Amino acid sequence: MTVPIGHWLALSAVLFSIGAVGVLLRRNLIVVLMAIEIMLNAVNVAFVALSRHLQSMDGQVIVFFVMTVAAAEAAVGLAIILAVFAQRRTLNADELGRLRG
Amino acid sequence: MDLLIVFAKCLVALLIVLQVGVLLLWVERKGSALIQDRVGANRANLFGGILPFNLGIVNTLMADPLKLFTKEDIVPEGADRFLHWLAPFLALFPLFLTFAVIPFGDVLEIGGRTIDLQAVEAGPGILFVLALVSLGVYGVVLGGWASNSRYALLGGIRGSAQMISYEIAMGLALVAVVLTFGTLDLQQIVREQGKLMWGVVPAWGVFYQPLALLVFFIAGMAESKRAPFDLPEAESELIAGFFTEYSGSKQSVFMMADFVEVAIVAALVTTLFFGGWQVPWLYRDGFHLPGGLSIPLPSLLVTILGVLAFLVKLGIFCWLQILIRWTLPRLRYDQLMNLGWKRLLPIALVNVAVTAVLALLLQGWTVAS
Amino acid sequence: MTAFWILATLAVLSAIVTILHRSPVYGALALVQTLLLIAAMFALLDAHLVAFLQVIVYAGAIMVLFLFVIMLLGAEDEVRLEGRSALRLGALVSAVALAFELATVVVAKRVDGSALPASFGSTEALAERLFSRWALPFELTSLLLMVAVVGAVVLARRKA
């Protein structure tokens, strides 16, 4: 295992930025949620790499929590998307600006 | 040399799963005929029917694949060609890999080497199985979506919901098993089942975890999408569900995946609950019956007996699944969801809790301790 | 090192496909690929249990849920990447800035992989940590999941 920790963190940063661009760029709510998943995973990469670097299991425990939160987020987020789609017949975030149904 | 051995073991595991898959096709044909008081596949005889018995098995093993692979491969209009092509392989490939971690025998001692009869000696074998089972769903989902057909799409949606629902109960049943045996290694779990309870009864998982067996078997059958859980391909409602728009060799891959799934459920039930390759009272040096009688056997013969025992148990549970498939009617969708979420899940949860408490209170209750 | 570069390149490429592909289905598939590659990275980093969890939870459950919803709502392709061009420009600029900033704070140090205990990243080691030092957060997580389940059910019910 000879990959420097910096490489892992840089990779994590790049993945996180890609996710952030996705959130800003895309209007489809489902794709926005998927971009958020990329960001969460980028952070997980950093956690696991640092856990390996510091030789502490704590980083991996946190990844476990992040996964749990991501699962909860996806379940609730997708339920909201389903409810929104049933009301408005669109997934475009720009068309959902009006608060009053 | 070591690489060669691993290669050979993988080949054996693959051959087992392929052979079982193909044979099951014939067993299903003849078995369903037996159950429904029909004759079943009896065409395609050899030698112009001179033989006094018919060779229906020839039909299934040779004529059927020949027909399927020479049929025209139709891709419906408006379908996503790439995903339509990819989906069957996504359905079959994870299943083949699952067999790699299932131990099909004890150690083989040959020429001073001891070879563990398990294609890949993965430490956390149960996690491996869970991961691959959870990936199997993509073939169904994508096959349904890529076909550009309402029936296929409905089949795919049903399939995805069904499979993630039953995975939970299945995983919880496995948790109870892991608590009982104290390891995630499938080969180790089988070894633990070679012990005896009270010096007589083999310590098979079924005696410790009958509820987990029930939940796991039902959830496993639901994962394999066969009747009574065949809603993703319900022919009276959705024509053929997610593979409505498939024909020829691609359809046969989906069919093959069906039978391989049956074999995998049977193999897992055997491994986790019925001692895998263990023959009761058979040890490395021969039989030691509870009465005190001992029959010494050579090591090689013991290993061969173990592999045979695994195959026999595998066959029994495959047959049981075919029996259930041709006996029970299809569930309604709400019944399916009720069974998964309101029956199996609470049972599995209580089972895990009780197992955990027992494992803590009664040191020595679990096999591993 | 080679493994890292292969995994990293593929992961970045499939992440880009995820956010740029017009079809949500292909986007979701590219994301599955990203997640599987990240699972391989976890295995490379000796985090074996986390790697398996990544496949089981992310690729096996969460992404199937995404595909389920995409298929349920009918996956129409976006005609183009909508959004005002100023926003798009801003997104790109800030992304590059963010990546640059995040990457430069990183001090490249070598990982010392010599004195790693054999049980590192195993199920036992993770469980030990999880149920001792992190027991309270673990319980809170179960509360969170409970809330999420109830919330999802309520949202689904109200529609009908």
C-alpha cells in the first residue's frame, strides 16, 4: 500500500466537486439527489483513507453512520419527490419555485 | 500451481452450478408433469422411438438449448439496445459468483497438499453472498426498463420492490445464523455444524435456528422470483413480466438465471442450516456412531462422501422449491408485501433479539463458544 | 499505485457521466459504477467490512430505490441541461475553485502501512468500536432511521 494519503484526499476533493457541480447544474430532482450521493461518497473516501493513515477504526465507524444517514436521506428524499410529482407532474426544480400548491 | 488449484476449484464450482441449472430445467418439466398428472416432455426421441422408454431428458438438455440459441434475437422498437443486451448478463453473472464462496466439500488431501473445497476462500463469505444477491436485482430492473414495453416495465418495477423488501428479512435471518455460529466464514460455519449436540444429534443450524430457516427459505424463494412469488413475471397478468420482450439466447439466459437462483437458495440453505457437506457422525478418519461403533475410512473417501452429501442435500432443496412452485398459487401484490414486511420481518427481528439474548445468557449455547 | 490510478480515473469519469448524462437511468447506472469503484477503493484501503457495506447498502439498496422511482415516474430525457447560463458558469467556476482549494490543503504524506494489525477493517474490529465508543451515536442512528421510515410512510400515505 504505497499510495500517499494526499492522493486519496485529492481524489475525494475532485469527487466532491463533481457532486457539487451536479447539484448546481442539474434541475432534475432525482439527479440532484444522486449528485448529493456522490458528495457523501467523496467524504467517505476521505474518511476511510484517513482511517487507514491514522490506523484508527473511528473513520470507518463514521463511514458506517454516513451510509445510514444516506439511506435515510434517499428514502425520505425519494418519498418527497414522489409526493411532489403527484401534485405538480414535474421533477424540474425551477418549476417548483411556487410554494402555494 | 496454487493458481492452477484455484482455477480448478472455480471450474468445479461453475460446473456444479451449470449442471444443476440445466438439470433443473428437465426436473421442472418432468416434475411439474408428475404433479399435474401429465406425461411431460416426451418428444425428440433418439433412434426413431425404438427404445422402450422415452428420452425426454434429451429434449430438454439438447433440443431446448439448440432451439433457443438458434431463434431470432428480437430487440423491440424504441428499446435501449445496449441495456437490453446487458440486462441478462447482469442477472446471471452475480449468481455465478455467489457459488464461488459456497463450500462444496471438506479439505482434499492429495500429494501432501490440503485443498479446501471452496472455490474462493473469502473470510466474510456471508457478506459476499449478501452483496451479490443485492446486485442481482439490476438484471430485472434494467431488462424491464430497456424493453420499452409497459408489461416489461411493470415487471421490472414489481421485481425491484419485491427484491429489496425480501432482502431485509433475508439479511436478518442471516444475522441470527451468524450469532449462532460466531463467524461470517461459510466454510467455518459448516465445520461448526460437524459437532454434536448432547453427543448424539448433529449440530446443524436447523436445530438452533428453525425460525431463521423458515424466514430465509421463504425470502430466498421470493428473491428467485418464482411462484408463489413470481409477480415480476406473472404470465397471466404481465405476459412474461420483465423478459416479455426477450427472445432466443437472451431469454434463455434469463431462464438460466432463474434455475441458478433456485440452486443458490438450495446451496445456502444446505450450507447454513443442514450442515453443508457434513455427513452425521462422519469425521476425517471415518464414522464414529453414537453407540460407540467406529468404522475407519480413508481420508479421500471421506472427502468424496462429503461432496456427495452436499450434492444430495442440494438436490433435495431444489426439488422442494420446485414442489412448492407447482403447488401454491401466486400471491396478490398486497399479500406479498404483507408477508414480507408484516410477517417475515417481525419474526426475523424477534428471532435475532432472542438469539442475541440467549447467546449472552447461556454461555455455551451457541455452537462457536 | 496502479490500482489507485485505474480506480480513481474510472470513478471520476463515471461520476462525471452521472451528473451530465441526459437520461436519469444512465445517470443512476453510472452512479452505481462509481459506488462499486469506491467499494473497491475501500478494499484497497483495508476497510473490508465497509467495502461490503458499500455494495450491499449503496449499490444494492439505495440505488435500486433510485431506479425504482425513476422508472415509476417515467424517465424522460432532459432535452438539454437547463438552467440559466450564468448559473452554469458560476457552478463551473466555483467547482474548479473548490477542487483546487480542497486539493491544495492536502499535504502529500506517505502512508505507513507496516504496523497494521491483522484485524484492521474486519467486522470484529469495526463492531467493537461501534458498540463501545460509538454506542450512543449508533442508537441515535436507529432513531433517525425510525423517523425516516415513519416520514416516508406518511408522505406516501398523504398522496393517496
